[in-house]
Amino acid sequence: MAKKSFILDTNVLIHDPDAISAFSDNFVVLPMAVIEELDNLKKLHDERGRAARNVSRKLNQLAGKGKFNEGIILENGGTLIIELEQEMKLPYDFSNSKKDNLILCAAYNRQKKGENVIFITKDINLRIKAEVLNIKAQDYEREKIKIEELYQGYKEIIVDTETIDKFYKNKSINILTSDVNGQTISEYTANEFVILKDAANPSKSAITKYDSKTKTLISLLYKESPIWGLKPLSIEQKFAFELLLVDNIQLITLVGVPGAGKTLLSLAAGLQKTIDEKIYRRLLVGKSVTPVGKDIGYLPGTKEEKISQWMGSIYDNLEFLVDKSNPDETTEDKVQYFFDSGKIEIEALSFLRGRSLPKQYIIVDDAQNLTPHEIKTIISRAGEGSKVVLTGDPYQIDNPYLDAESNGLTYLVERFKGQEIYGHISFKKTERSNLAALAGELL
């Protein structure tokens, strides 16, 4: 079979610095315009700059293995080529001052020579341009997850009355291989929740969690317990509290619709574990403060003033929880005390890079705006004894190069599913007003 020539856009390398090794034994072509864009980006002090520098280092390591313009053999058998030709030969009046057009031109010229060209870019409009030129164009799909198949974190099994009674009596039961109708039950996943429903009486049920060590369904520890004045309003929130409060689960993802309580529940659990139980030294809340990981240095004011412009919802939730827990005290003073004492810290994610974070309850809000590479970097910062919670909605993405299937949050769910230190819940129902719920469904 003839080898393919994959022409990569710059945004693919920023999304995944290892992308040059993702195309098997085919040709991987980087137009010179991509190298020039990387050179400009590497000067930035944000996620794009760090990714660009990472790619440049990888290219430098390959430099001694051959000539880029002739092709350097990669470990996977592929061949990396840096395309020197930049003469514009596009059939339409494309501006030759735009790097995107120069990159597209490299694909067009190679296809004209008879090569089997596939143009890889995360830029939708550039893919449209390519299709107009009859160039096959694709999104970078190495880390894409089918969102409709995303792990939910729980399932429902229809059982007989005897099974539910046995569970309530013993506080646990052995796992079931089939339901009351004889249907085979899908494989259980570590820390997956299981709702047992009585076939004879649908209002009768039991909430359980799968223990992968004992291969049993066990009772929840925190089913109805209020945390900082907050009680779970839905079964999904009950599941979330269980994951957030159990100490041996170190990584949690809460994914779903706005208004489901993902951030509020996480903050309440973090306050409980940090302030009340003193298991963690600090509650650290991080957020990607701008689309595409841009640095906040351009914003006016001090670091705290810059961050506060993007963290309003976090402050609002903290004040709500403190007010419910201590209604007799001045809310703002109490919240400020936690900040001044170092018990709570709110940071832009760009400030977390390079730090080691031991014994901390870490919440990453709006994690759907992060790439898989950024998610990996953040989790690798968590030190000994820390817990990391990531929240987000894959359908509320600000990053123009990510979507519901390629963002770091859904990627993490798929990769960590089944690990004993990991738990996940997908929220389908908002707990805000009826108006907010309808807006989420209809608009």
C-alpha cells in the first residue's frame, strides 16, 4: 500500500507536541510556515508557548539523525520532512501573507505531484478551504473520544425484591451477572455506582457502589450527610459526594450540564476535608482563565485582581457555602480569613505549572477547555497525599481548537476509567431554576 503524506498544521502540534509520531510509517510533513509559527509562539509565557518550545526541543533531538528536507526516519518507521518550498501555487486569489495559506499550499503542491495527501488541522475554516481545493482534510483525532459513549459512572439494574432486602440486611451483596429478566449485565468498573431497582415495586431501590477489591456491591458512606450546609438534591449529587469525600479516591471527574452543582459540591467537600477534618493543608482552586490558555499578563492590575476577573463564580460559591455553614458570621470576613490563613487559594492554571502540590485538595474548574497535554501536566503536579477534582461540561467549550470529543476532560475520563484511585459521575440534570433547565435543553 502506498504511503500517505500527512501535512500538519501548527495547531495540531500545539494540541499534542507528540503528534509527529502519531501517523504510523507514513510521511509527516511540516511546512516551513509551521516552523516559523512555532518560532513566534515559543516566546509566549502561556500554554501555547510551552507547547511550541516542547515541539522545538523534539525537532532539535531529531536534527542529528539526518536532513529534514530529505526526511528523517522516526522510531515508528515514519518519515519526518520539513517542506522548504513556499511558492504560492494555489488556483485562487489566496493571500500569500497568511501563514495558513502557505501551510495549505504545501499540501496542494504535494498533491499536484501525485502524493496521497491528507491535511491535518484543528482549524475548521482551514479544513473548508482544503476541501474547496479537493484536498482531503481531517481533524486531529488521535485522542478523540465518542462523547455519546462516554463512561457515565453509574448504571441501573432491575432486580427482585429479595435481592434488595438482602442488600439492606447485609449492607453488601455479591455482584450480579444478570438482571431479573436474565439480561447479561455489562462489566463493572472500579468505583462505579449501581442502582438496584425492584421489578415489582419501582419506588423501592438501593444505592450501591462496586468495590473492585472484594467484587461486591457495598453501601455508600455519605448518602444523606449535609456538608457545609449542603445536602445532595439528586442521586447524581449523592454519588458525587461519595467520591469527593472518600479519601482513597485521589482523582475525580464531574462532567455534565451547567447548574448540576459540580463546582459547588466540589468546594463543599474540599472545605470539609481541609477546614474541618484537616486531612489536606489547603483547598486549591484552579481555572483556565482565558481561551486557548493565553497568559493573563496583559490584563491590568495585580495578580489577584487579574485572577478575580475570571473567578467570580468560585467566589460566589464559597460565599454561599460559608453563609450556609456560619449564618451568624459576616460572610466576606470569614471567606477572607480562609484566604489570609492560606487555607484556600485560587489560582490561574498557568501559575500552577512548575509547582509541586502535596497534601492539597485541588479543584480544576472548566476543565473542558484544556487539551489532553495540559490535563496531563496539571495532574502530574499533584504531590503525595493530594486529591484532584476536575469539573466541566464538554458542550461549553471556549477553545476554538477543541470540541466535545477532543478536550482533555473527556480524554481523561476514558483513560482513567477502571483505576481504583479514580471515580467519575456524568450529570444529566440541572439543579438550578426551571428557566435555566429549559434554556439548557432548548437554546
